[in-house]
Amino acid sequence: MTPCWDGLLLLDKPPGPTSHDIVDRVRRATHTRRVGHAGTLDPPATGLLVAVLGRATRLVRFLPDAPKGYSGTFRLGVTTATDDLTGATLTRHDGPLPAHEQVVSAAARFVGSLLQTPPSISARSVGGKRLYRLARRGRAVTAPAVRVQVERLEIEPLAEPGLYAFSAEVSAGTYVRSLVRDLGWALECGAAVDTLRRTRIGPLGVEDALLVSPDGPIDREEARRRLVPIDGMPFALPGVVARHEDAEALFLAGRPVEPEGEGFPASGLVVVRSGAGRVIGVGEVLGGLVRPRVALALPPADRL
């Protein structure tokens, strides 16, 4: 008998494979077809990739997606087609590079709210098409700028001239490659990411993730031990408990239920739990009742 796989699996992605490649490995290891992920990592990047399995895929949009933490290195004096050192070189700076104090001062100006243009080769969609797919077809498309929030950007020079280590905390939708590219423009010498590692998404940290090898399979038993069940998922919504023993059945049948106790929000979306603590879905509080918006069907019985 094989138990169902419903929940989150935190993975420490290696450089090389795409996020989709890692998801395929999770499918093979768990024999689960419904697998997605909460936030793409570029192939050269490493770090936290959150796989979402089974019924949890219906709840992925209610997970916290910020702040996101990153660390890595970047190089001054070069610009590339991808805004990292894996792309074709576009320009190289002639002459001395900015002093460390200038770089620190310029980086400080990128903390806060700012408009950012995504990299021309990225997973951002324009007109329903991914930018990286358009680039493969020879179509250079510039995505519209979006407002992002940089909570923290700390940099330190390394022994090699022009090479810096950085640590950043940013809002969802922020591209660190664009952040480094724009810093290079501000310094009038260019800059590109050398290495990039995602360390955190909201309350989820890479220190709790399963290390994935560059080309090997995911260990099924270790994945089972590390699976975060739906009932333990960290949602970005407040939670309520459905009152009465039959509340779970009513909610799953699409009927509004009465929340238990006091202190629940007067309106808005909430995660709904049964009296036993089981997450049964997401509802909307209207007129003192919780009306189902996403009802999780009961988990299927163990299968052969």
C-alpha cells in the first residue's frame, strides 16, 4: 500500500537542472502526478525550491511568497544578455572599477520601493508568452517595468578585484539579476550575477530542505520523512475552525459553515480547519459565515 503524497517538499536545488527537471524527479520518486512548485529558480541558481504535491497544489496560491532571501556573488565591469555570467557578453568596462565605498553607496540607493524591468531572458510572461521562449525564437521583447520592494541589500568585496558577495531580502516578483544589472548601470561600469542562491521564501528556509544531487534521483524515503503535510503548511491567511461535528461535511459539500469562537476576521479569505485540526479548504467570511472557495476533497484511500 502506498500512502498519498499531499503537502510541501522543501528542496535544495543544485546548479544545472531547471525547476521543471526537479519537479519531474519528484514525480518519479513519489509516483505522484500532481506536482508543481512555488517559484521558479533559473538553471544556474541553487537553493530553496518548494515542491507542492497532491491536493496541496490547490492551495499553493495561499502560501506566503515573500520576503525572499538570496545570497551570491556578482562581478563589476561586464554586462551580458542574461544579466548573469552564463549569458553572452555584451560589454566590458575599460578603465578602473569603482571603489568599494562607491559601490556600497550606490547599493544603498536600491533599498526600498523601485521600478524594475525583468531580464530579457526570464520566466516573466508578456502577451501570454514566456520571455525565455520568445528569446529562443529570436524575438527580443522588453517586459514592462514593475514595482518591487528591496528590504535589504548588503554587499562585501571579495579578494578578486571587481567580485562582490551579496545578501538580499526582496519582495515576490523581484529579479536579483535585474537588481545587480541596475546597480552596474548606476555605477556606469556594468555588473552581472556570478552565483545566486535562494535561502528563504517567507517562513520556509533552505536549511530545512532536502539536498538534491545534480543528476541523481530523489530519495523516496527521505522525501517521505521531510514532507510537510497540508495540516502543517504555513499559510498567508488567517485560520478559523468550523463549528459542529458535521461542519466538515457541509463545507466539503459547498455549504457555508459557522466559524467557532471569536476573533476571526469580519471579511476576507481564511483557511478553514475541522474541529480535529484538519485543513478542509479555504473560505470567505461573509455575514458571519464562512463560504467555501476551495474545498479539499477527502484524501483518497491508500492505493496499491
